[in-house]
Amino acid sequence: MAILLYLSACLSLSLAAPSGKGVSSDIKHVNLLMPEVQPKKADTYLCTPMKMGETPTYLIGFEPHANMDIAHHILLYGCATPGSKDHVWNCGEMASRSSSYEKGPVCGSGAKILYAWAMDAPSLSLPEEVGFKVGGDTGINYLVLQVHYKNVDSFLPPINGVDSSGITLTETDKPQRRRAGVYLLGTSGTIRPHTITYMETACGYDNDFAVYPFAFRTHAHTHGQVTSGYRIREGQWTEIGRKSPQKPQMFYNATTPGLVVRKGDILAARCTMKNDLNRRVDIGSTQNDEMCNFYMMYYTEERDKTMPSTYCFSSGPPTYYWATDPKMSSSVNNIPETASVIPGTDKVIHQTAEPGLYEDKGTDKYESDIYDVKGADMNIDPASLEPYELDRLIEYLKERGPRAYDEEYY
């Protein structure tokens, strides 16, 4: 499951605190919680639905109720139809056949991500006059709560506990002038052993209306170092957001206030991953896999328009990089160095999985410590190399081609 998201000073955010809307009489607080479930296997994904009314309503705030020691993450989807008629169902790819819950997708049709939580992130309140329009004729006839359970010990004997993780929704019947939406940029792909890998994606923006990114959220598992997202216009990169996914995975203020995305722009994201294990790590749905997700939360000035496409995914490494994408040809030379810099530090985390793909200007394309040590030792037994070292050495030699070694050069 490829799992799965802007303005002037007058709309500056305090995303972790209430916005003051709660004093209005039209405000309601509605709980969408797991109905005392008992998942029996780690990495179980459970879903539960809430039917929307025939009159539209606007979601303007989200208060999570979950413990990061139990729940890996929570996602809130808007659906035209839910993925099951059951009150609770198993909505993950890794569904156990022995599970007491029937298996099904999150949505039967019309899936849109509205909110995401992980790592004990705090509450979220949207800016004034911004809301997610749901119910009525919006096509979002159901909200579906998905919880990924990473630890189920408290639900097994002898404890036999139950769980009611979920969200308190702040909603209003008062029409909001600006429509909110979430756009998810992510990748598939593989991180080879003992490498640093850039997982990248990019999609063109082709809609006739503008969107205003106002918040962002990053999501990765244990290998994620930093995730960054950008708007690219005429080859120039402007940061939407950048954060280490090891920090609370909340929605943060966009790092460039007042940013506007218009037709012809490109939206792009990079996850910088470090794999110190002796095995490869793939994008997948369990704790032992990885995820590369950048959520862009935005609003439009159109009351009834949001981006018709909600996802931008690439195949990821080793088959996709920005540098190999034709539509990025005029932009790739301008990639900000900070794309792989953890905020609060100044060290660039350079990719080692594909040496030379993003080489530093004015330096040798193959300047890398592995070649200085093992690659230069022509007497080394190839059988003594780790598989990833042998792969890199072979690629290096293929690219470098035949050459003579003498005392001056060797």
C-alpha cells in the first residue's frame, strides 16, 4: 500500500493551537474513534466509517487521541463509498487470514486523504475561513478512520485490553470561503544495504486555478533523515517544507509563507534515507519497511474546487530520480543543497547509492571513500566484498572504463 498532504501574515497559522473558532455557536465537536477494537497481530490496519449528512459541513480542526507506542499512524480519508459495509474491517495489505476482521480497502471509491497523525503529534486547527467541505454533494459521503497498530501486546492475554484511538473533529455548518485539500507526494522503491538513498518524485500542476500551500507533514519510518517538498517554476525551486520525520509528524507551517502554485509549475519531494542494515529495505506497509511521504495541505479560493488528483507517486530508486526525469531537465541543476539538510544543521547528506548522480560541481564524479579504499585495491578478493560493495564497484568500473594504472596515477 503506497501509503499514504498556505498565505500572508493575515492568515499566519498556529497549527497546534485552537484558532478561536470554537467560541461560535455553530461549532460542533464530533468523535470518530475505533469502537473498542482488539487487533491481535502487529502491523494490523483497521478502518471504521462515519456517514456524512445530506447537508454539507466543514471540518476545521482535528484533535488526535492515540499513543505512539501502540498506533504507528492514523489517517483520515474522505470516501464516496467505504471499503466495507462492516463497522470495522482490516484495511491493510498485510491482513492476517486468522484476523477476526474482514479484509477490504479503505474506500470503495473516491478516496481522499484529509488528515494524518503520527509520533504523538498535537492537535491541528485550520486558518480562518479555511475548511474541508464534506457531505452533501461534495462526493465525500463517508469519513473513514484508519489506524495502523504497531504494538498489540496490550490487546493479548492476559491483558485483553481494547482500543478507542481516533480523532475529535471540529466542524461547522457555516460555509468557509476557502476550500482545504491535501496532496500527497511519495515514492515506491528500495534502499540498498549500507547506503544513503534519495527517494524522489515530481508531478506537473495542470489545473486552471491556483492553490496555496499553508502546511506540510513528513512521514517515514526509522531510516528517514530529512524530507523536503518544493514548488518549481521555470527551473527555480521554492521550499514548501522540510523536516526530519524523526520529529513529531504533525502538520507544520509552510516554510515559505504566501506561496502560490499555478498551472505549469512542478511539485516535487525528496526523502533522504540512510540504511545501516545488512539487508535492503523496501517501501511497504510494515514497521520493517519504509515509507517516503510528503503531505502538502493547501487551500483554494474556489469554494467548490480542490485538486482533482490527490497523489503524486514515482517508482523511486533505483529506477526513478529527478535527474532521470525528462520534465526535470531544466530544473535538476538548481536543486537546493538544503534538500538533504536536516533543519537546524548545515551538513548536506550526500547520496551514496548512486555515486555521481548528483555530484558536487567541480569535483570528481567518482569521489567516494569506498573507491579510495576497496575500489583502489586491485588485489582484493571480490568474494570478500559485501554484495552492495561489489555492486557499487562494478558500476564504478563500468562507468570509468578501461584505463592504465601507473605509479603517478595509482
